[in-house]
Amino acid sequence: MSEYFATVDWQRQGQDFLSHTYSRRHEWLFDGGVVVPASSSPHIVPVPMSVAANVDPEEAFVASLASCHMLFFLDFASRAGWVVDRYVDQAIGILAKDDQGRMAMTEVVLRPKVSFTGPKPDTETLQRLHHHSHDACFIANSVRTFVSCEPYIE
């Protein structure tokens, strides 16, 4: 078993809290020392109460799924002897009402584009590699969201 820690730090800084016009700007602090500027999504809470340049929880959710998938993909490709030069995933998450009428991240589509040096897997092998990566991803195994992978295949 492993434990993971994150600190979320928000401060009112004298703003009128009861008017609901307070800033949603906050920070995520991680044990390695990284501090990520965070905010509510400007799609949910309008600017200036949100900070569009900061990471919002919905984006972080999508990035977490995409990153986990990528890390397994890189490991499995390396073990199979394929040399990956670059992996780019322009993933997208869909926020919509779920079956119970609640807002939820109902779908995440991963769109990885992978560049190899030397021999590379054929299309069927590449699809299996992505499927295996998805099955192994801790984050995908932890959520109810439908996660699909549509790899870019040249």
C-alpha cells in the first residue's frame, strides 16, 4: 500500500465571502515541493472569481488519467523493445449530467500520438498496448467515468 498527499490551500484575504464573489484561486502543494496554481473552472465560476490561467480540478482529472495511461504505455513499450521518442496526448474530458442528473465527468477520451525510433508496433499491437495500458492504469481503475483511448495511428 502507498499513500499520496496533497495540500489544498485557499485563503479569503479579506474578500466578502457571503456575496459569493470571493476568489476561487488557491494552490495545490505536493510533497516534492511543487506548487500548482489552481482555481475553479471559468466554465463553472466566471472570471474574475476564477483564474483562467490556473489549473482547475476538471483539467487535473483529465490530465491525471492521461498521465497514468502514458506512464504505463511507456513502461510496456520499453519492455517490448520499442523506443518511444515522443508521446503527446490531447485528451478531452466531458462534463455533463450523469444517469442520476448530477454533473459529472462522464467521459474522458485519450488521444495519444506516439513517435518511435527504429522498429515500431503494427496497428493491432499498438491498439493492444494501449488497451493493456488502460487496464493497468490505477486512476482509470478508480473512477466511474467512461475512459476511451483513440490513439493516432499513422
